[in-house]
Amino acid sequence: MKRFGKAMAALAVAVCTLFGGVATANAYDSDNIQHADNIGSTSIGAPVVSEIGAHTANVSFTYSIDPSILPKVASVCFAVEVQRITSIKPIAHEEWVYGYLWASNVDCQGGVNDDDLTAESYRDTYGTKTKQYKEVGTVAAEATGQYFSRYEKEQWNGAATGTAQVPVIGLEPNTNYGNTRVFDDYNYYYNPGSAVLVTSDELYAKGVRAATPVDLKALYAGMRIVMKDGSVATFADTAKRIPDFTTKSEPTAKPAEALPSKTDAKLEVSGGQAKPGQTARVYIDNLKAEAKAKADANSLFWNAYIYSEPHALTGPDGAPFVRVQKEASTGRYYFDAVIPADLPAGDHRISVQDENGTVQAWTPVTVGDTPAPVDKSKLTAAVDAAGKLAEKDYTADSWTPFAKALADAQAVAAKQDASQADVDAAVKALADAQAGLKKAETVPSKPVEPSKPSNNNKPSNNKPSNNKPANDKPAADDKKSESKNDEQSDLSKTGASVAAVVGVLVLLAVLGAGLRVRSRR
């Protein structure tokens, strides 16, 4: 009986998980490898599954390397192999057990790093696909389903014992993973690939030639040890079954109104904005110690959404989740997410939820092109002009809204992160309020009576001085003279008035005398 030393290169695709990322590779050990003669008590403990999400899970197990071979060990690779076949189409019948079976053993070589995965390679690696199984070069069957391996190649620290962690991604939501038709021992004769061919042969013998639904699952963990002399203890030498588990349903986003007002963790979008159709880096600060440990082990997978209406974000590799990791240059934790190309520009929010649907954090984000610098020149000029107006000149009813608009405009002018829309709105509000100012009514004052002319302006009543020259006297004598002249002027006026009255009386007397003379006659 020939030992199967090659995996089905077309079927078994491995994904290599390193500290720096994950890789995709053909998963087979060459038929030409030199097998280690004796690995003693080297083994792994019972695998444990934890942190089960809709698309991810974490597999951990203890390991022990026999002390007798430890000095001879060059490297250790920890791996998980996943197979879930949902349909088989029998094509030919061969005595496969005596033939050359393409097995699916993990070789921990080559691959595409997780950080280099694209949406296309993610689908090709983890998505459901149809591949051919061969027996001695003859296509014996076509099987449809998932089949891949993930391995940690740089996790071993040289110790004889420890615990290995292998994060598994690419799982389908609400789906059972585990072991169905498998043999007691995982080896080159009996492995997950063998179950496919055995089932195909049974269907072929029954006359089945069409694709037929099946439920073939295999889930193993183990390690591959390379010795310093080049010999290998294969994955099959230590592989153990992983307990069955069922992934969670596809997560749903919390509605915008249900986002918590306060969270322990804090999100910050690099640069404060993102562009449609491009990858945004989102930093997560204040992570709990447990979350940091998972992120350090490349096993922290969360779900991210962008609002107004929640839209699930994918990773740069097209995965329907985001991977939280540590940025080497800054030491900050972050995740990368692709912003939908059709997302309208404007203000949005990004949130992130754990595998249980709990919102860990959220943050505002501006989506769109880099905004032009905010121009506050018009606002500054308007505020300066409005500040020169006086309250006493306007009615109280019109001044109150104006004063509020001015205060609001001053606040916007002082705000460092004011948008252009905020500035323009403040300018308009201030202009409208200023246009509504009404002048206060003024109360007219009493007219001022004109002052009486002084005596110096009155015409002089002094008689001519018979051309006698006036005597020049000191200023004091001049004042006395002016006072005496005024008195003489007043007396002259009084004398003239008395003379006029006397004249009238004389005239009346004469007239009366005349009347009496006529009477006597």
C-alpha cells in the first residue's frame, strides 16, 4: 500500500498566519520529504474553540515536544485544517487505496500574507468552490465546498511546552463546522481527502453520476516539526480533531439612535475624514487588556458599520469583518475598512461591534474630498462693523435679536473647527438681524431764547459836544463817563416824554378856552 505524500494542490489551499499577517499556499507535504524517525511523546492537547463569530473563531491547544528531540528541532508550525463539503459528483471509479491519492496535508510553506489578501484572493481561498479529486492522474470526483488550512509559522518560541493559538477566518455564518465521516486516525492513508473519495466511490457504485448533496466535514489541529537535519514530523503525526461548533448568524448593526453616548474605547479616523471607495484607517484607543491580547495574537475580529443608515464595512481583503491589530510605528491599535464607493459625501459615523454585537466605540467622520480652507473674512468684517453700532440708537425690540446674532457670529468666528457652512450662516443671520434694526425716536428740546442786545449797541442820544475835543482819560474814567452818559441819556428820554405830555395839555387848554369864548358871544 502506497503512502500518500502529496495533497490535492487544486483542492487543499492553506493560509499561513504569521505575526505579520496571513498567507495562502498549496497545502501538501512532498512525497520526497524525509520523515523523522521518532518524535517520542511529542503531541498536542485537546483543541479548544473560542471567540466564535459569524465568520471567525479562535482555535487554541497546548503542545509538548519530547525533550529527547527538542535540541534537534529547527522549527515548529501550528496549523488548522478546515473542510466542509456540501456536494459530490462521482466521475470515475478507481481502486484508490492502491493508487496515488492526492492527500491534503499541511506543509506550512509559501502563501499570501493576510495583509496582502485582496477581495478576489479572499473569495478564492475561503469561498465555496468546486475542485477535482484525482486518483493516479484520473479525475475521480468533483467536490463543492470549503477547504483550506491556516497556520502559524513564527509563533513557536523554542520552548518544549506551551499554548498555540490559530485564528480561523473565512467561515460562513450560522454554519456548523466539525467532523462527520472521518477515520479514527489522521494519517496519509486516512484523511479528509480520503472521505471525499470513499463517498464518491460509494455513490458511483450506486449509479449516481450527478452532483449530490453530502455533509462531509473535517476539522483538525496539529503541528508540523522540521528537524535540523531536514527530516519532518508531519501535520498528520500530531493532528487531533477540533470539537464541532456553529458560527453565529450574520451580525446586524445597532440603529443610530441606539449608539451609546459613552464607551470605554475611543475611535479616531486618521485625518478626520475618509473618501468613498478608499480604505480608511480607524484607530482604537483605550482597548481593554483582553482585547489587546487578542489583537497582539492577530485574533481580534470585529464588525464595523458606517451611518446614517448602517452599512457594513469590509476589510481591504474583502472580508465581511475588520481585523484589529497593532500599528508598529505608533503602537496604537487600529483597523482598516473600505468606505463604500456610493456613499454620499457629508458627515457620517463609524461604529465597531464585537462578536456579541456589543458596540465597542463609534466616532463622527466626514466622507468626501478634502474640504477647501474655511474663509472667515466676510464674517470678521461683518462682526467688526456690527460691533460699532450703539444700543441707545435703536429700539429694544430690534436690538435684542441683533445682539444675539452678533454674539453667535462672534462665537463662530472664534471656533477653530467651524465649517464654511457655519460661517456663511452666521454672516447671513447677522446681516438679517442688522437689517431689522429700527432707529429709536428722538424727543425735541425747548428752543433757546435769543439774548438781548447790550446797551453798547443802542444808538446814542448824546447831543453834539460843540465840536470840543474829547478829553482822553484812563480806562476807569471812561467807564464812569459811559455810566454817566447812560444816565444822561435816560434823563433826556424822560424829559422829552414830559415835554410831550405838557404840550398836549396846553393844546387842550387852548381849545377849551376857544369854546368858552364862542359861548359868550
